[in-house]
Amino acid sequence: MPACDSCTARRDFLREAVTTTAALAGLSVFGPVSSIAALEPRAPRSPVRYPLPAADGVSIDSSNEVILCRHAGEVFAFALSCPHQNTALKVMPKGTGFQCPRHKSKYQPNGTFVSGRATRNMDRLQISRDGANIVVDPDIAFESDTDPGKWAAAVLKL
């Protein structure tokens, strides 16, 4: 028995409605439409220059997402985010290391993982010295578990 024209139209309408609903539901997984732009790749950043720290301590450059730490005759540059879930790390009291405020992972001043939910050390950034300045490339990060040699070498000895 052939389908009537109104039945075919109804089926086409329902198929289109289901397809559209599924597509919109897929977008909702990523949050509001305004946040979808955050998923786009970031433009490459230029290396950043910092004055060589005169004493032990930590400075945070939020705009470039860099932590600069001088400790025990060494200088490190770290990615600002925790390697567990990308939450901005905080400096622990008296410069004893870093802590993730979300899940309480703790790290030594050299970025070595101590405790918490993270499963690896903090990401170290490429760092070099240029006279009285330190040059950090915030786009070149080394992970201790995937490239231990480069991670260990990403330090300036004073």
C-alpha cells in the first residue's frame, strides 16, 4: 500500500526534527555557544623576557600563563596550570612549593609532584638566559612523563 503524501511529509518533518535536536544536543555538551570560541586553537605566542630574579621567590605572569621560580640556585619556568585538570596553581605559604586549589595536588619548588590527584610533575617551559634576562617560551612545555630528558634540562643553574 503506497504511503500518502501527508504521511511522507510528516516522516520527513520528524526526521529533520530529530536530526536538528541531536545536533543541538551535541553542541550543548560543550556549554553555551559563547564558550565554543574557547575551543579554537590559540595563536602562537612570542617568547617572554623577564629580569633575572635577584633572590629566591616566585612570580606569576597570568597573561602569559607562566610561573617563574627561583629556588636554591636554580630558576624554573612552569605552565601556570595544574597538569591534572588545568586549574591555575597557587604558591604555597613561605614559597615551599605549589598547590592546585581544586584537588589539592602539591608540588615542590622545582615542580616535582608530592601528593594529590595529579599523576605527574608540573610542566616546565623552555627557558634560556640572555644576559640579565630570562627568556621563556610559553608555547613549548615539557612533560616529565613523556620527555624526561627535556623536562630535567629545562632549568637555569645560577
